[in-house]
Amino acid sequence: MKSGILSRFRDHTGERDVVPANTSPDAVDCNAAASSEKADKALTPTQDIPSSDDEAPSEAAAEGVRKVEAIAIVWSRKELYVAYACVFMVYFVNSLQQQITGNLLPYVMSDFASHSLVPVTGIVSQILGGVLKLPIAQLINIWGRPQGLAIMTALCTIGLILMAVCNNVQTYAAAQCFYWVGYNGIGFILNVFIADTSNLRNRALAFAFATTPYIATTWAGPKAAQSFYENSSWRWAFGCFAIITPTVVLPLLWILFSNQRKAARLGVIQKVDSGRTLRDSLCYYFIQFDVVGIVLICAGFALFLLPFSLAGSQTETWAALSTIVMLVLGVILLVAFGLYEKYISPRSFIPFHLVTDRTIIGACGLSATSFIAFYLWDSYYVSYLQVVHRLSITTAGYVNNIFSIGSCFWGLVVAVAIRIVGRIKPLALYFGAPLNLLGVGLMIHFRQPAHHIGYVVMCQIFIAFAGGTLVICEEMAAMAAVNHSDVAAILAVLGLSAAVGGAIGSSMAGAIWTNTLPAALEAALPESEKANAAKIYGSLKVQLEFDWGSEARMAIIKAYAMAQERRRRYSY
């Protein structure tokens, strides 16, 4: 999954918004020309998280919310600054880890002779990581921010350990599920912390601050990835961060837990005895986290999307019983999920009263389609740069990371503009969306072996600036369109839309790849190499072993060009 601004889909429990839930898309423009005073109200909450001078936390709030409000009451400004520094360090380490392991992913899959499965391994983990944001939001509201952060850090660390020691693609895929749930959960909870300590008018700037580590790690990550590959192994890359990640999170956990204990000692929060037995608690949390709904939607999307990447172009593969069963069962489970959530679930996984609002529909639709388009052209991109343009791991990583650094940098500019002007609609409608179409459209023409890599870089810069604009605008639109009590749920739904869009894009990319590259290789390879077509198709390392200018290497480049052309057209 792409690092940087792409992973920034927020939960929130801290502000008191004043815009009603049925706000129209036009009203989302936070500084309408008709009334600058009204816009200022829309951007400025009537009450922030309590400071040291505020009253005690509301007894009506969930326990996790009361805990974070109590922490805000008892800690000092110095501790807040230290906490923000810790948050920055966690973001820095996570972004560096993403840059390193992302550039090594094709080599991981090639070691298992499964280079074509690069997007497939991410489909289930993307769905799981996105779907679980709603239960994570519920978890931190019930148990607390530090408790949730500790659990997510443990899951992320387990995933990294499993990836470091795995010996087959199946174990690696399972490790990815642990890792992405933990990784997304860490970012999600840190964003809640930022939202808890900022008002709505400054929130875009605070969220943009969270992406600034990616500007630095964009340059360090690819170089470190090449160093791991040449001097050690990709396994040590995962192993190192299995140690570094929990070590960096621990100081922030200590600050949060120590202030939570301090609040309890001072009587700011009182522990409430639920009176539930162990069995009652299991049943209670089973319902609160909507386990049935989670299983239905995860299994449904996974079963429906995976066949498109796994099945090749052969008719007999699509006619196979396993493929048909997966597709049909996936559709049945998704329909069952909708019916269960609407009519049966005691605690609906999806807030239906919100997702029918046209502003929310627009924000979620924009999020999903943007991710579909992105993953269509971004999958296999590092491999393409190395095979077709003869770039090293480091240089290919730099080019691939143009989106990350560009979107993060431009996100800061957009955040400042929103802070000053207070309007989001013109930025998204007249700048972000057209620029994204222009960038992807030009890439259809320029992402060919005959064109210089500089033209591709230009297209990526356009897409990066568009992405940096659209992500922040859709987040702000979602927050401005709902009441405070619904902000956490709707931002989780926005994150779910992004995750599902990314999974669909990865699935489509894999389907196009498996339906194009093998046949193109068979047709283009010289007779002496046709018997090795399957081996070449399955390993990036084998593809790079052929000398530049050789007949076999030119045939591989031609096959890559055909696959890239088809995926780019779908992304547009």
C-alpha cells in the first residue's frame, strides 16, 4: 500500500462540530461567499478538547473518550509537545519502513517465483486493514487510545516478524494481514490523537504535518533498500523494523498511560464497574465490534476480487469450479452483509444514516475511484522502471516515490490555503480533479519504452499535486458534513472506501497483468528462450539477468509495454 498521504484517512473524536449532518455539497464549501461569518463557524469548533482549566470529562461519553479528555486535563504543555515529537518519530519510522520494504517487495515475491502475485498479496490485507478501521474506532472509544495503540503495535510487530521468517508466499500473505491491520491501526490512532488536540480550522494543517516525515524518507528509503538487498537480505529489512517499531512507540505509550494513571489518581476519571462476567463481556464485545459484519465484508470482497488476479487469460481457468465458486460466494456474502447490517445487526457496522448523505457519497466515491486509478498504474511500477528503463533499486525507488513526496509537500500548501481562505470546493473541483485527469491521461502516452523517463516524472508530479489536494479536501468535506458524534464513523467509512478502492485497483492490475504479460512474452521471446517464458514471467531477478540490448531483454520490454498500456487506459 502506498505510503504518505495515501494512508491518511482519519478517525476523530475530539471536536465539537457545528455543521448539521444533512449539509449539502455546496454547503461543504467552508467559506461560502455569501457569509464569511458562517464559514468561520463551520471551520471553528465551539469547544475543543478540555484543557487544564476545563471541567471534568462528560460522564455520558464512552470510557475511551473520557480517558483522553482526562489526559488532556492533567498533562502539561511540555508533555503535549513531547507527545507530538513522539508522534512525529513514529510516523518517521513507519514511513521509512514503508519506503524500504515497498521497494524490496518485487524481490520478495521473486524469491518465491511469484512476481506476478505482487498485487494479489495486498488485496486481502488492504480490505482487512480498511474494514477494521471502524472496529478500531470503536475499540479506542471503549478501551482508550493508549490501549488501542499498544494492540496495534503488537499486531504490526507480529506481521514484521512473520515476514522476516516466512518461507513461502502463503505465510507472507498471512503476515501482510497482521502487518497492515497493525500499521493502519497505528496511523489511525495517531490521527485521532492529532484530532483530539486540534480544532477544525487548524486540522488540515495538523494532518499535513503528519505526512512531513515522508518527504525525508522518500530519499533515504530506496537507498537503504538497495543496501539491504546487496549487503544483507530483504529478511533483515523486516527484522530490523520488528525491533525498531515497538521501541519507537514505547515513549508515546508511556506518556499516555502515565497521564491516564495520573488522572485516575487525581479523581478526574472514575473506573466504572460494568458488572459483566467474562462470558457477558465476550458477548458484549462480539456485538460492539460487529464480528459477523466484519467477517462477511472481508470474506465477500476477498473472494470476489482475488479470482481476477489469480485467473489468467485461458478460458479453462475462468471456467474452473474454484473460480466460479469464489466469484459467486463473494457476491452472496456481500449481499448478505448488506442485509445483515440493515435488518439484523444489533450494532450496525455501517452508519447507514450517514452514507446516504450526498456529500458523504461524493467524498467516498472520490476516495474509492482515486485509489482504483492509482493502484492500476502503480502496481508493478518499480519492476517496470528497472526492466524497461534500466534503473537501479535506488533510482527506481526515487521515481516511484515522486507521488509520496509531491503529495505530502503539496498537502502542506493546500492545508495553509484552507487555513487562510477557508474554502475547499474550488480547490478540489477546479484544480485537483482536472490535474489528476491530465496527469493520468498524459501517462497513457508517455509511459512507453520509446519515451524518456522525464516525461513520466512530469506526469507523476501532476498526479501527486492532484492527490495532495483531493485527499485533504475530501477529509475536510466529510468532517464538515456531519455532527461531532458521527465524525469518527464517517472518517472510518472514508478509509474503508479507500481500502476497497485500492483492493479493486490491485485486483484489476493483477488481472490485466496475468492476461497480458504471459502471452506477450510467448509471442516476443526468441525461440531459444520460449521454454523459459514461465520462469521469466515469475521472477524479476531472472528478467534483469538478460543483458541490455539482447533479443530476450527487448522482448521482455515489449511485453511490459503492452501490459502497462492496458492498465493505464483502465486507470484513466
